[in-house]
Amino acid sequence: MASSSSNLISLKTSDGTVFKVERALAKTMKTVQAIIEEADANIYMIPIHNVFSHHMDMIIDYYKLSVAGKSKEFSVEKLDNDELKDFLLAVHYLNMEDLFEVLTQAVADRLEKKSVGYVRKYFGIENDFTPEEYAAIRKKNDWAFKGDDIEPEEDEEKQEE
Amino acid sequence: MEVPQDIGFEIFSWLPAKSICKFKSTCNTFSKFSEETLFRKKQTQNLFGRDDTCLFIQSDEVSQRYIPKRIELYSLPKHQESSGAPNNVLSFLSKNTTSVIASSNGLVLCHNINDPLKVFICNPITKSWSFIPIPESLQINNNFANAKLMLHCSLDDYKVYFLFENTMEWNPTYTCSVYHGKEGVWKTMERCFLPGGRDMKFDMPVFYNGALHFISNSGEYYERPSPFYKPYIMSYNLENGISTMFRLPREAIRDCHRPCNNMGIFNWGKASNSNGSICLVKIRKSTFTVWYLRDYESCSWEKVFKMRVRAMGLKEKDLDVTSFTVVNGNLLVFATNERVYSCGLDDKRFMVIEEICQHNCGFNPHFISYLDTYRSCGINAKTMPC
């Protein structure tokens, strides 16, 4: 029997906290929605991996603001870059379109003026260019590295050695 | 924790083009994002409607004939150079007697000063350009050297407006032909633009509320009770071609018959939200005053800013302000003989003065704001030879 009688869905975060959320909010999480639809019996509790309770708090804040038409007031200013990244990954896992777009924008703003080295670390990627390829791509885009406020490249100093 | 590639794609699509070019050096996969059509479309859309981050500064067209043509691009304050365009493209345009006329969502409308039929749209980031094909019929009947050009971009199309003067009339009228970028077609408006008795300042068009607005010049050409006695704004409805006169604030025009008067109109606030409107900037006796049109229908203005140039704490002693503009509907940008400055007009940066650059563009530099995107130049787009 479908759980149409209950308006609340129980979600259990990675750190063991149970959140009872409105069905409408659960609907914005496509991952959760898929789990509900696949289950033929009444689903009692949905575990959401990679999502912690502090993420759920912010998700609920965002939901409340957007229902009130105030989604522009939602801010992630207080999160540092790594916290923001974790939150983005959690929202990506839950497949929440609107909030995901807000967060990718916020991350882009944070990364805009950072160095190439910082961005590699942030994404967990390796420099997989050969030295010739790297030199060519650096040269071609040299103009993009000019600017007082841009973080200097650490690996550049190394390359000059 | 590692971030999946598809998330990287999404994040990058929110960056200005210069940052994207910089981050090509991170790894192979990321370096290829900006080559994909889908990425370019996304980035263009994501940045549509965002504030412009840079400023083209060039000398006015009269000076351009005598001094070496130079197109310079500088960052606006706050954007501190995470936005820009490749220098070799700017040099290429400079060397080829090009004049930048307008820019929107990353597209730049240019024409060749020495060959007015060469009008093109380009994107300095993608290094592509598209020349606007001018039909023979238009060439025969019109003087392209004196055509007034304007650019308007919507999300998926751009239009270039050409105003041609019909000189047979006592009070000149203008025929408007529009080139639609997406389809590559020309359409001529049925009704001409009737600017009235005064000359219009065609170099500062304001697109607002479905109409083009221009401010007239000042000066003692008329006597009462002529309707053109005082300067005015004339709008041209782009749907039905009707020209409508708007009066200016009383305070702005009461002394307009004396010299040393300079006024301009610009977009005010953000068009996207209901705060969008038109503003009037006047400089007289080294004092800037700004009004905005609080109510369009009743034509009522409200003064929002007044500041003496001397009170701005500028470096030079010789504070002769030459040209000015309002960028992004909230930033006053003006030039002295040596430098270009900005002054905030909105709540966040009200009366905050910052220096943008020193300029070499002579007496009356011309400003056009720009935002670096990967927007396509449309059909006929070719790679620029630079």
C-alpha cells in the first residue's frame, strides 16, 4: 500500500539523525522520490548516504525560503570552500535541481580568482598534461593569467627552476 | 573528496570566459569543456543578464582618424581582472581601424571606420566574427557612413538596428532597418523615427520597455512656444514605430541654454526586476546630478545623486570631466583628461569612488561595457585571422 496517508517522509542521514520532512520537500529530491516510487510496500525510513544532518538543516532552510518566494535570501556565505563542496556533493547525490544550480554558482564565485593549483586540489584532479602540452596551453592562454588580484600560481615558480 | 567531472562542467559554466581559459591548464578533460557547443550555450545563458565586468575604452571616431586607433579593455572595480579578452584580438581590432559600437552578453558590434559597409559582430573569446551582409537595395538608398547602429541581445537572438537619415525633410526623420542575427534577415520598420527638431545623441541609445530612447542635444535653436525649445527625450517604439516625446526634469533643463552643459541617458537598475528604468546624468560646473524615471507613464523623475567632482578626492589637479556613462544601471563611469573613474550609484557602493585606469584616448573617450562569454556569433561566423 502506498504511503499516501502520511504527509511526512522519514530520512536518515549518514550520522544517524532522522528527519521527518514534508512530502513536497522529498519530491524535490529526485533520488529519494525514485526510492519511494520503486518501493511497493510502505517505506518506513529512507537512508540518505553522503548527506549529514547539517546538510539537511540547510536543505530545509532553502526549502522554506523558496516556498515563501524568498529563495534569493538563501546564503552559503558562512560555509568555507570545503564545506561548500561537501554540501554541493550531498545535494548532487539527492539530485535536487534548483538547489544544485544555486550551489554550483556559489562554488564558481569562490573559484573564479583562485590559482590553477588550488582548483586541481579542490576537484581532486591531477595535471595529466605532458610538459610540452602544459607549456603550449599555458602560452595560448597567457592573457588569462594577467591580473593583479589573481592568486599567483605555485607551480609556476617551480617550473622556472 | 573528489568532485565528479560532470559537476566540474556545471561549475565552470558559471565562470566568466577568462577564468575558464585560465583553468584549461588544470587537466586535459577540463581544458576541453569550452570546445563543446553545449558548454558554450550553457555559459552564455548562465551569464545572460549578469553585470558587465569590463570596459572598452576608445577615442571618439573623430579623433580616431588622426591618432593611432587603440582599443583598450579594462576591468571594472570588484571584477578585478577575472574577466577580460585576449590581447592579440584587441590588437588586431585596433590595427584594422575598427571601432567598437556596442556590446551585449559577450558579443561585440564593430564597424570599420574607413569602410562603413564592413559591419560585424565578433566574440573576442571564441575569436569568431560574422559580417553583416548589407543588401544592395539598402546600400543604394542609404548613406552607411552616417548610419547610427545599435545592438540588442535576447537570450537566443541578436538584432542590429540601423537608423538612416532621410535628409529631404526640414526636420530629419530616420528609417529603421533591423538585421536579425539568428535568421540572417533584414526587416525595415514601417514607420520612421521622428526625433523632432533637435539632433539626437545616437551614441547613447537606451533600450527600455520595448522602445529605443534618445536624448536630444541642448543649445539655443528654438524660441518659445516651440515644443523643441527645451531638450527632451524621444522614444521609438520598436513594435509599432511610434515616436513619443518625454520631458526631462525641470531642474535639469532650466539652465540648458547656457554652454558647459552635458547630459546623457542610460539604463537604470536591473531590467530583470521591476526596478529597471532610465536615468539622466547631467554634468554642469563640475557637479554630477543623476535623476531616474520613477514613473514611465507620467514621466516623473526623482533626483537620486548629486556630487561635486572636487569632493571625489581624485588624483589630478585638472578636473575637467570629459565623457561619462552609467554601466550596469548602477555605476557612473567618467573620464578626466588622464584617468577613468567609477562612482557607485546604488545602495551597496553609493558614492564610492574608484580608479579604473589611466587612458590614452584623448579628449572624449567612448565607453562600452563588456562581459566575456562564449556566445556564438550566429550564422556566417568565421574565425578571426589573429
